[in-house]
Amino acid sequence: MNDLKERSLPMFDLGEQPKITIPLREQLRRIQWSYSKRNELEQCPRKYYFDYFGASARKAKSDNRKPLLRKLKSLQNRHERAGKILHLVIARYFRSAPEKMPLDEKGMLQWAS
């Protein structure tokens, strides 16, 4: 019986497999870049990491600064806050338009404040 085990061949050839290497330029061509993210990466790699990896709930799980980074990422300056409110008012206007009672200028200002 031992003789049989020694002579048996593996079902699959597990010899050295050729490594398929894709040139770096080809790998980079396959990546879909967001121009705003790419611009941020080129300007400041550290800020890019903090915004897109360090503060992300799914990525960089071992980063001990994650709670602080998430809090800092959620902060808005006055310009960002005003832009967010403006977008909410515009969305509200278009949602109310099908009801045939779109908000007028006073209504939009009152709703925004």
C-alpha cells in the first residue's frame, strides 16, 4: 500500500506557474480616476489619505485617529454650509413644482432660514 502512495501522481500539476505581469502604465490606464480626487492627491497626499481612507468607515480600519478624522471631515465652513442650503432650496423648489404650487422667492427664503 505504501508503494502505491509513493507512485501516485497529483491530480493537478502544481509546478511553477508563470507570473503574468501587467505593465504599470497599463494598470494605471485601467483605473477610473475622479479628477477632483486626483487633483487633491497631487496637491497633498496626506489630505487625500485623511479624506478618502483615514476617515472612511470601511477603509484603514486600524487607524487610531479614525474618530477624530470622521468628526473633522463632517465639519463645514460657512461657504460649504451656504452652498448646501442653496442646493436644498433648489431641490425643494423642483420637488414642489409638480404640485403646481412652486415656492416663490419669499417662500424659498423663509424655508431656507
